Amino acid sequence: MAELNLILLGPPGAGKGTQGERLTADGGLEYVVTGNILRAAVKEGTELGVQAKAYMDAGDLVPDELVIGLILERVRSEEAHDGFVLDGFPRNVAQGEALDAALAELGRDLTGVLYFDVPDEEIVRRLSGRRVSQTGRIYHVEFDPPKADGVCDVDGSPLIQRDDDKPETIRKRLAVYHEQTEPLVAYYEQRGLLHRFDGTKPPQEVEAHLRKTVSTLRLEDAV
Ligand code: ADP
Ligand code: ADP
């Protein structure tokens, strides 16, 4: 079977993680979640974590020289051999270009970019109600609550609110998204790689649309 190399693109809170978890649940595609990798480094207090923390707390992007090598290493890894889903990378055009160069070197192509369209007011509602488990599983107090209040359905760990999901940081992250990440929509659209999804629909509906598109991409790739 041909490999499937996908990017999840959209503002913070658009549902990339929620859908990425679903799309990769069967383990066929390597799921690379940039934010989780960075947060793990912060928690472990590694050199990278120490350097990244201030940017993340402020809602800014972590500098390219720290992020690009880290993610490309995962793209080149054995685990990504049958395909990958990138969540949170690229987040600016320089990162997009670095990914293109790395894939060209590997003789591989992007299969598609799945873009989640969600307006800013909805983003604020989503991020302020987001709660996550110790392993990064995603919930929402209103839109996707856990079965028992405040604990993860899967491992029972307490759910927490991310530091950067506080109102001032949310506004900053949205501004950074519009300024630095949104240009990637045109970047991929010009190459016919962009697939748009109405991210305001309920999670099950978004998932159904995504699966349909992914199946089509698999079929197109097979011919
Ligand atoms: P969200 O899921 O809400 O979009 P993430 O978990 O993806 O947030 O990212 C959290 C933070 O990690 C970002 O605000 C940024 O500081 C940093 N980060 C994540 N991905 C990247 C990236 N590709 N380049 C630079 N910084 C990043
Ligand atoms: P991202 O990874 O793009 O930052 P998440 O998947 O973490 O986004 O979703 C942000 C918040 O919105 C979470 O609390 C999640 O439960 C909730 N959410 C995700 N998708 C939907 C949806 N389609 N409708 C309503 N809420 C959603």
C-alpha cells in the first residue's frame, strides 16, 4: 500500500488533536504531535524544554532552529515509513519549506493537508473549556466531557487546564496563528494539496468527512 503523508492544519483549538487521535487510533500512521513533544521536554527539563518554555508560556512560536530538526527526525524515522500525520507542524512557511526539502531528499511526497476552518470566537470557547489528561488526551468541559468529572476515561488521571489555555494567552496564540501559520493555507492550496473541513461541526461529523477524504486520497494514490 502507498504511504499516506498528512498534515493537520488550523488554528489552535480547531480540533486537530481530537481528530488526529481518531485518525491514528489503529496505529497505521505515525502521529507526530509537536505540542506534546515540546510539553514533554518542558516537563523533563531537557535543554530543549528549558529553552522552549518561555515561548510556549507567552503563546509565541518556539524558534525554528529548535523545532524543525526535532520534527524532521520523526518524519525520517522508521516508524513513519508507512506514513505520518503531522499535528502542529509546520506552523510557518519556513517550517513548510524545511519539510518539503526533507521529503524531497527522501523521495517522498505530501499526500494532503487537512485544514480545519473555525472562526476566532469559537476558538476562544474551545480553548477556555479544554482539559487534558496526563498523556495529553483531549476533553472539553461542555463539548466533550469525560464520563466522570475531572478524570480521564482511559487512564483515570486527573484532567488539567493547560497554562496557555488562559484568556490572555489564547488571544496571543490566535494573533500568532493569523500572522505566521495562516499563510500556509495559500502555500498548500496553490499546490492543490489543501482539503478544507468545516471544523465547527460536531466531532463525529468532522471525523466522517475526514475519513471520506482520507479514503479518497488512499484510492487516488493506489492508481
Ligand atoms: P494547540 O493544539 O492549541 O494548537 P499546541 O499544543 O500545538 O497548541 O502548541 C502549544 C505551543 O507549542 C504553541 O503555542 C507554541 O509555543 C509551541 N509549538 C507547537 N508547535 C510548534 C511549531 N511547529 N513551531 C513552533 N512552536 C510550536
Ligand atoms: P487543536 O489540537 O487544534 O488545538 P483540540 O483537538 O485540542 O484542538 O480541540 C480544542 C478543544 O475543542 C478541546 O477541548 C476539544 O475537546 C474541543 N473540540 C474539538 N473538536 C470539537 C468539535 N468539533 N466541536 C466542539 N468542540 C470540539
